[in-house]
Amino acid sequence: MDTLGPFLEILIGGLLSGVLYSLVALGFVLIFKASSVFNFAQGAMVLLAGLALVRSLDLLIGYGFPVWAAVVLALVFAGGVMALTAYFAERFVLGPLVNQDSLTLFMATIGLAFILLGAGQIIFGSDVYPLALYPTDAWILLESVFPGGILVNKLDIWGGVIAGLLVAGLAIFFQRTKIGRALRAVADDHSAAQSVGISIDWIWFVVWLASGLVALAAATVWGTKLGVQFSIVFLALKAFPVLIIGGFTSVPGAIVGGLLIGAGEKLAEAYLGPFIGGGIEYWFAYVVALLVLLVRPQGLFGERIIERI
Amino acid sequence: MSRPAVSPKAAVSPADAILSVKNIEVIYDRVILVLKGVSLDVPRGGIVALLGANGAGKSTTLKAISNLLHGERGTVNKGAIVFDGVEVHNRSPNELVRRGCIQVMEGRHCFGHLTIEENLLTGAFTRHEGKAEIAKELERVYSYFPKLKERRNSLAGYTSGGEQQMCAVGRALMSRPKMILLDEPSMGLAPQIVEEIFNIVKMLNHNEKVSFLLAEQNTNMALKYATYAYILESGRVVLDGATATLRENEDVKEFYLGISTTGRRSFREGKYYKRRKRWLA
């Protein structure tokens, strides 16, 4: 029982911090599914959403709005900024590059990332802005079972709840709605989708908007945890191994991948760290991703490539 | 040698044509001239075939009409395309589908990771009726393709070529088209399946009053089911006429149906054919 308590605490903490990686990875998956564009700008979108949210929130509270109204208005504003970004990305970056090589599109999103980062910081400022949307205090569970109980951060729980809602919402959107079906059709075959009258511009806008809103959701959680700041962009890099493990085209894969990485790196740090001198957290995810690439390149949940013979 | 008369008249008078293509020129990548002035008419409720060898420009003609050329960096830089009384040159594919002109692409292009039923439903993307109406439409499509109903829940990528072709036609049908541009439905299919698909085309034409423009390499089949045909060679219409006439045409027999009535031909006659083609073009 003495060892089980800390183990559970590390495991739960790891799983919940993994959820945060998943939130970023989700945005990637959405865009990749619909346009096979690997969107390097996803991290920049999280930062932009966070900046728009926190700055407008501060401003509104400064004007004396009640907190709930300010939060709602700020969320709407940040959502609007993401819609504008989606429009910009579709109209000026991806639209003109339809049917180009996916590497070309990838390079274009790198450019887009720098534009979003620069523009975001010019407009909204480049300091560290604290955000307090969720409670951040600790919560001690099962004190009667384990000595000292299990310590869980309430913010992480919120992150988990939000990720769960997003996944459920997106799953319904993709599987049950007409637009969702059209999105999957576009993902499968651009030109065939065009031939049945699906307008690609519109679908791409919808998909960038959806991934912008996912970025906003991620920004609320990350922002509360670390403050809204430039380094959020680097956290988005952790989404790559998550995607490789989960599969680039799978929404559930992004979640499971995030959980595996989150739990894995925390457990490795705690149990392997003492033997090899620590610092495992920083590279563990990438090594796991490499192994997955060798064994199962499409990831755990990636779409199998259907080939008829 | 005999020179059977080729009807110089157009298939229909422009007034009752659902589609008329007037002297279009298509250029890919700004340099490659693929269509060098193609004109054709499809009568309302007719089946018209577009014949020719590989690279003759059949697919390009269809894509120019449905405006799927844009994605392949092709442009129509001359001529006019009138569908159902409206000039549609350079309208988006989305708008054309809404107006009732839909293309079934060469090679079927089903959405492999969607089920057959989902594939069919994507065809109704441009329609904004209620669920009940769409469900009725689905049943109607299944009534033409009972095989698809059996396989409604399997992923399209795992179905046979014939089923995929049916799925592609059924998907187009879901948009309630006035006209279907059908690009090589026979590609890679067993003769029996090809026959089946052409029969369905005939049925759709008869029961649903859907007009067809059919690009085919299978000349025999196309001449059997269509009422009028155009023959394309290197981006030009070299021959056109009612299919009954064309079936009897010596050149068509010789070069497209592989039937020779006069035995072996001399090299000189082959050259004569080529020269005459240049004249016609």
C-alpha cells in the first residue's frame, strides 16, 4: 500500500497532464483529416487564442463588467479571432494551393505559424498574462485508503472534462452530421468530393474554425496552468509524438496518445529517473514515438490504408 | 473505297439541347493545348457517347463541362458551355451540381473510408430537404442498385469494382441530376458487369429522364446504348452522327470496332484515312 499510493498519484497526474497534450493534438487531427495538411501553425493558434482571450478578458473586467459576462464576451471575441484566422488561412494560404503536394502545404503552414505569432504578439502584447478561469488548488482523494491520500490538481480534472466533452462533440459531429460526413469525404478524395458538389473552400473553413476552437479550449487550460505566454508554442511540439502514437487521422487516437505520453513520461521520470539521472520527461515521448513509427507507422488508431488488389 | 456519308447535321437543334458545348479550347498549365475547339450537343433526355482513344480529350471535355479542370490547372480559354439554358462556363462544380449537372469521375472515386450508404448520402450534399426526403431518395437509388443495399454498411474501399461503379453512379443520382457526365464506366470491369451498368444507365435515362454524356473507350458498348456519338481524336471531333449510322461507317468499323469488311488494307489507305482526318479537323 505504501508504494501503490504514490504510483496512483503519479499515474493520475500523468494521465491528466497528458490530456493537455491531447487538446493540442486534436486540433492537428481535425485539419489533417480534412485536408491532409500537417498544420504546423496549431501551436501558434493556441497562443493566439489564449492572447485574444486573456487580453479581452482583462480589458472587460477593467471596464467593470461582471466576471461571468466578461468571460462569456471574451470567449466570443477569441472565437471570432479564430474564425478570422480560419478565413485568412483558407482564403490566402491554402485556397490558392489546392491540389499541391502536401509538403508544399506543410511549408505554407510554417509561414502561417510565424505570421500568427508575430501578428498575435503585435496586437495583444508579448508578456506573460495570468489567466484564472479554473480553480487550481489541489484536491486530496482517498485519504482513508492511502497514507496522505492522493493529490490531484483540480485544473487537471477540468482539462479532462473539457477534453472529454470535445471528443464526444467532435465524434458526433463527424459521424452524424451532414457537414461531418462531407468533411470525411473531402479527407478521402478532394476531387471526388468536388465532383458531388461539396465546396472545398467552405469545408476547409469549417475545419480550420473547428480546430481554432479546439485551440481556444486548449488555451484556456494551458493558460490557467502556465499563464498565457510564448512558450505555449513549444508545448505544442509535444503533440507530435502524441499524434504519431495515436495516429494522425484519429480523434480517439489523439486522446489515447496523449494519455499514454502523459502517464508514460511521468512514470518513467519517477521510476527510471533515479537510475539514469532524471530528465526523462523531456525525451521520453520522442523515443516512444520513434518506436511506434518502426512497428506501426499509421499509429495505434490511424486509418488503415485500404488497397484493393 | 466507299465513303459512307457522315451526317453533317448537329445532334439536335440548340433549342432542345440540355447541354451544348460550343467550340471550347482547353489548356493545361498554360502551355498544353488539349482541346482544340470541341463542339457537341446533348438533347434533353438523350444518351450521347463521346468516343476516342486514350488522350483524345474525352475526360478533359467532361471536366471542362463540370469545371473540375480548375483543380488540375486546366482552363477553358475559348468557347461557351450552355447547360439548361444558362451559360455555365467557369461556375463552381458546386453550382453546377445544384443546377443538375453532375460528373461521375473516371476510376469511380468512391470515398473508401466511408460506408456505401454514407457515400450515397454525400451525393445529397447540395440538397436541403428534410431527412425523410433524403431517405426516400436513398430507397429509390437502392431500387436501381439492389446490390448496394446488401452492402450498405461495408466500407466502399472494400467493395468490388462493379459495386464501386454502382456506388459512384448512385451517389450522383442522390443529387437528383438532370444530367450525368459519366466518364468511362466500363473501366476495369468484367463484360457482364459492364452490361449490367449500361442497362442501369438505360433504365435511369428512361425512368428518371436523366440525360447522359458518356465518355467511353468501349466503342461497341457505347454505340449500342447511346443514340448519338461524337468521336474525338487529339482534341478535335473528327466524326459524329447517330449511332445507327456510325455502326455502319467503314472507318468506325475498321478503327474502333476492329471489324474489317475488305480484308487487309493497304498502307496507302491508312494514310488516306489520316489525311482525311486532318481535313475534317
